[in-house]
Amino acid sequence: MTLTGRIHSFESFGTLDGPGIRFIVFMQGCPLRCLYCHNRDTWDPKGGIEFTVDQVFQKVESYRNFFAYSGGGLTVSGGEPTLQAEFVTELFKRCHASGIHTALDTSGFVEIDRVKELLNFTDLILLDIKHPEENKHLEITGVGTYKIKKFMHYTTQIGIPLWIRYVLIPGYTDNEETLKETAFLLCNMANVKKIEVLPYHSLGKYKWERLGENYKLSHVREPSAEDVRKASRILHDCLSLLTNKT
């Protein structure tokens, strides 16, 4: 039987989801229910369109010259790409066989045994940290932190480079204590190579409305550039202090 994956969409010439110019595959399906999700239409695992590995790889390979010029490659995002780990694994294998860099954009909410083989063919992980504290994480995403922290620990064990992404949401993730807790969570992870504080935005609100659902963060303002700089400074300063102590 030919292996297929359900895909929401593709993006070419991405520059924000990994090094260089990226071809981005957005997989369909997600177990999280993030209040601020800007891709609400990716949640349903039965949505999207079916593609074979060959079909997707042909799209990826057509950008090979741009990857070579910029140090780019393929990024698989979602939704949550690890829900379709078998498909992504086969796609990454094809990329590695052709010398194409691979990046996985994930929440880390997955059983380790499901992704061990996938991670063998993953060059970079973009890990989205929603909140360091269990109850707040449940409130924001609908799931707990246990699987995510276990995933983080495993990536450290096997040494896959991580880029951490932290969404700054006023009233939810922007207080100093939460930022310090996040730094503490990361301080013993030698594989963390980059930390980005990203401003919350409501650009995906229309997708919720189109599905007839209530966007619960309509009252939340978008953080200013100064808010983001301040949060980033707190996070990095605290992380530096903790790292120097260890």
C-alpha cells in the first residue's frame, strides 16, 4: 500500500521556520487546542488533502537550488506533524538521501516511541513552548506538559539542535515569573541553540469565525515591540545566570 499523508497546505520561500530558504509542509491534524491557534483549520485529522511521499518530495526537490544557495531545506509543521510520524519519517529519509536539510516544527506533545525513527532523520527541531507551568498549559492548550517535557529531555539525550519559540501573550505568558520558569526549564538543555520570543497576534481569528467558533482571546491586545524586547531580555538574562551557576 502506498503511504499517504493528509496535508493542509504548502509554503514556498519561507524564511522564518528554520535556516535559509525553506519549503514548508503544513500537516493536517493536531491534539492541542491552543486558544490563540492561527491555523484552527488544521485540527481535524480528516481534513486536508492526501498526498504520497513521492508527490511531496517532488515539490521539495524543485527548490533544491534555492536550498543550496541559502543553506535552507524542508520544514514540516502543522497542525502537529508527529501525528503523521510515519509519513514525515519517509519524507525526511528521502530528503537526507538527497542532501536536503530537514526541520520539524512541533509542540513536542507525542509519545517518544512514535518518533524515535523520525528524529534520526531530523536535523533541527523548532519547539514551541506554550507555558512552563502545568495548569496554565492546560488552560492555554487543553493538554498537560508531561509528554512535552519528556520529549525535551529525549532531544537533549540524542543531541538534536533545538530552536525554542515562545509566544508572548499578554495576561498569559508575559509575566516575569513565567519567563523565569521557562528559563529554568531550558537551562540544562545543551542542545538549545536559539530562543525566539514571538508576539501573539490574532491574524487567525477569522478562521475560527469561519468555522462558527468563538475566538476566546478577542480581548487580548497584541504585545508591542518593546514588550517583546523586554521579555526576551528577561528570559535570556535569567538563562545566562542559571547556566553560569551550573
